[in-house]
Amino acid sequence: MRRGCGGGVAGVVDSFGIAWVGAGKWFAWSTNRIGLDRGVIRSDNRGRSGLRPGSRRIGAVGLDVLACGRVPVVRTYRREFTVTRHEVGANECIEVIGAKYGFYPLTIWNDDANAPLREKRETHEMLVPGDIVEIPELTLRDEDSATESKHTFRRKGVPSKFKLRILDDQDRPVAGAPYTTVIDNMHGPAGTTDAEGFIEFGVSPMAGLLVIKVETDVEWAREMTFQLSNLQPIDTVIGVKARLSSLGYFAEGLDAKVTADFVDAVAAFARDYELAAGVTHESEAFRAALKDAYGA
């Protein structure tokens, strides 16, 4: 643990690279700096940079949200290394990657360096293990806030949104049904389905396994298990298998092999949705119908 002070205020950078500054005290110094490996916290109460009298500015590399004035804790995180490329692993999409590196997901997705990835993948919500994501440099953001006031800052893109609709066997919404959730073996949100049969709540981008139990006569909806951030694009065999499995056409494991059972499942779906004879999992008509039936 390292300590630093200047201008009458002390700060601590702990073993996790978190700088704790002015806990429970007034920010009442002229100019104070606490050094980090990749950035500094800076304050100025002398009216420079367009600040109003009585206000404070705190800036730190890597923060989307900065707190100023009289607050219990101000902290900043530093990265231990410079990342230029990230290879997508299992159960990762841009939301997960953004949460890992401290970015709003679309900041990464829309970066010019990721233009090849955007051409390759239809949406940032579905990537394939092995895809390469370029991580831009974190930037500095300043926020001016008056002292003697409480200021709330909310991080964009967190939490992620989970939305599910429950329909009965006649495709009618199941409204007012109580439900409970378990997220990664911990109790999550609970409530009732709305008038249109929807369940919607926030969930951490880093969440993996979600279990939802619904008190309903619809047998399939009584207990559902979801592997979050796991769906691959529809132009992959695994992506097609996952969608067919959810729709009840395929019961084998999710791998990239084109097996006889997989071909039979594709054919069964094509018949039910009145597609032309001979379509394959690579046919545009098949993919469009499957995407529409599954919803993604």
C-alpha cells in the first residue's frame, strides 16, 4: 500500500489500485495531486478552468463518472497493463468486455478500429470465441459540481437489461404470474409478469447463469435456465443449434458439427414454417425464418 499527501489532505492507493481521497472530509486544498501509475487525481478550488467559486473539480484517467465536493469517498481505478486487443472468449459479448475494461459497450463497438468486426458480426450482442476486439484508450472526463450538495452519477450501460415474455399454449400473454430468479446461485429480482406477459429486470453484464421460476400452468415456464451472453450469431452452426434447441427442434449438445440429427432438425423447422424444400442451415430464407421465430 502506498500513501501520498499534499496541500493538507492525504490519499491512499491500495493493492487494487484504488485511490481513496478525503473520506468523510471537506475537499479544502489549493492544488493536490496523488500519483497513480497511469493517471493522477487533480483538484483545484481557485476558480481556474471556468469553475464557479466554492466548487471543486476532480479528474482521473479511466473514470466515466467523477464525484466532486463534499462526498464520503472518491476513488479511481487504474489498469495494470495497456490493452490493445482482446480475443473473445466463451460467454462474451461487447457488454461483458465493456464491463471488464470500464467502457460503455458502444464506445468499444463503434470505435474505428473495430470496423472489421462490425462488418463481420451483425450485432455487438453476439460474438464468436476467437473474434478480435480492439480496446481504445480510456479518456478523461471532468464534471463540475457545487459543494454542500449531493450529486448522483450513473454509469451508462450498467446494468444490462433482461427481458422475457411468457405466452401460454394459445400464444396468449401470461399476466400477473409471480416469478423468482436466481443469478449465479444468488437470489435475484422477483415480481410478477406484466399485462403483456413480460418479465424485465436489470442484471450485471458479468452474470453467467440465470434461473427463473414462474408460478403458472404453462409447464415449460415453471422453471427456465439461461446461460447469459452465450448466444452465437445465426450464421454459425452453434448459433443455429441453440435457437433450434430453444424452439424444441434439437436436443443434442451445442457444437460446430453438422450431424444427421442437426440436418433433420433443420428440415423439420423448414416444414413447419413452410420453407422451400431443400433449404439448409446456410440458406438466407432459413436464417430469416429462424431469427423471426426465436426473436434474435
